[in-house]
Amino acid sequence: MLKVIEDTNEGLDWNPKIDKKDNFVFVNYSFTTSITPQEAAYFLAREQSVSTYNRLHGETLEMREQRSAKAFSVNEQKFTLAYPVANIHTVGELLVTINGNGNFLNANIFSKLIIDEIKFPEKFLKKFSGPKYGKELLEWFKISNRPLLIGVQKPSIGLPTSEHVKRAIDAFNGGCDIVKDDEQLYPDDPANLLEERLDILAAELPKLRKEKGRHFMYIFNLENESKILEHIKLIEKKSADNLFAIMLSPLLGLPFVRYVRENTFLPIFTHPSGFGIYTRGPFGFSNEVITTILRMCGADCIIHPAPFSKLAECSPETAKKVREACDKPMDKIKQSVLSFGGGMRKENYKQVRDLIGGNDFIFLVGGAIFGNERGPKNGSEELIDFMVKN
């Protein structure tokens, strides 16, 4: 039985003489505490690695030196902890290690704890394959004078399959590059079963491609965790020449995205549902960190809440950081495509383009296409005409 040998909050500091940066994952936190910043950093470092506040029998000095998280830097509002790579092997282990108990500790210890940034050594990044396609996806469409356009089906649910597919085809005929299920449309919706719209789209989309001489894609929303691989196999059988992709929500779990990536060749889009739960509050992650982890997990396109929208929450500064998270070098992990959506209108296109400095993103709208009074075809045409001319 382990016994307390010392009641202390003694922690380890980074030692540049013996510690090598390529053996550690560095995590930057912003925090609020009633104890001293140094005590708070030590507390989290011990709690999330070898021990608790108390030192126990069995915890040797050698063990502490090899496996304990260390305080790399500390100031009044932020500290950085260095976690040994030897402690972490998967996304799930990463999330528990860097956040774990920190979000339920007594408010005197932490009344705020946000993971602002993570820096990974190459040896850790080599564990992850990342996106299968990433920005290669943009090249399939051969469009350079505007961003790709995703149209989100509206009404979200309730349409019979035949009407749902007709409206999608209308949007494609107007030039919309990609049409996707709304995140509220589930595979087993009784009015619009995945299998039924898949059969019709698999027959109609190749004809449209041949007629128009260009690429189109449809994205299916998959949220049924018990049947997701079954649904993927159905879609794969009919997805010749990248005809179809799938969409996942971070609410299914970030490690789950990696699991799916390793079990399909279909492009994976991730939806922004769940970003607020992860990022808005006194405990959690920055948008940049969630985006980085989704990229590591294999998201080819990350749909993010849009800046300049009256509906979504995203400052211009956050949008730039998210863009950087999609693009920054990460060993051999490919870049993810960034898509902005959530209440977007045509006027927002110029704002987003100028903010991120180009058209290599995907512009996502719903009502601007499917709410057009003359129909989805006209909605797509008007929006594309605006983007090309501006």
C-alpha cells in the first residue's frame, strides 16, 4: 500500500543542461489561481504526470526526473509545462494528460485554465498520418479565381429524398462545387435515408460531371457512432473519382476522427459543432489548439466558425491563428483546408479573402444558396458571380 511520505507541492523546473526539447511536448496555459503562479504550475505538472500533491512511497527521484512534467516558464497569467513524450502515444492520451484533472480542481487552484498552444517535437508528430488529401482536395476542382463553394442543404431536415436531391442538383447546376448534408440530417432520418439519397446521387452526379466537364462533390453527415463504418463502406462502394466525402462532428470525440481516418479513403470534413464547448468558457482549449489536433487526426477540411458573421463567434485574430494552425509545418503531416461557415453572406467573402490573404479556403453558406427566392441554382449563380467580380 502506498503511503504519503511528504506533503509538498515541490515540482521540477526545466533544466536546459539535461533536458532535450525533442523529448517533450510543450503546452502553454493561461490561468487564474488563488495560489502563486509557481505553485499552480507545479501542482498541475505533478497531478498530470507522476503523482498527486502528496509524494508517495514508490515515487523515486529517477522516476520523477524521467516521467514528471516540468515547469518550463511561469509568469502571472501564463505558464508552459513540458510533458515527456514517453508519457503520451495517442490523441486520447494527449488530451487527458494536458487537460485531465485540471478542469475540475478546486477553484482556489484554478478558476480558469485554458490550453492556448501546443508545440510538438518531430518524434511525436511521426505517430500521426494526418489528412489523407488536405489541400490536394482543392486541386480536384481546378478553380483559382475564387474559393470553392459549399452549399449546406436547407431546410436541414424534413425534405423527402427526391426533393432533397433535386435541390442539391439545382445548386450544382448553378456552379456550386460541393453540397453537403446539414449536421442535423442523420443517416437514419425516416424521410431521407442515407442509402436512398446515396443511390440517386451516385447515378446523377457522374452525369452532371460529364455534362459540365468539371468536378463536383457531395458530403454525407455521419453521426451514428454504432453504424459509422457500415455507412462508410456503403459510400465508398459508390464514390468513384472522389465523388463523395463524409462529415464528422468534434462532439463525437477528437480521437474518433483519427479512428475514422484510419478506416476510410473518403475525404473527411469536420463540422464546427462542439467548438464552443471546447473553446468558450474558463476551461478548455483555444480554437488554434482544437484545429491543430483535428489536423493531426486526419481532417482534410476543417469547417470553422466564421469571422464577420452575425451568427458565428470568431474574431479576425482567431481566424488568422486557425489559418496558421492549418498551414504551419508539422513534420510530414499535410496541411488541412480551412472552411469558414455559419451565417455567411456574399458580402463576407471579400472580408474573409482579404483577412487570410487569398482564395485557398472554402466558403460555406446555407441560406444564401438554398434560401434564394428563385431557387438554389440562382443562389449559386449569384454568389459565384459576386465572388468572381470582386
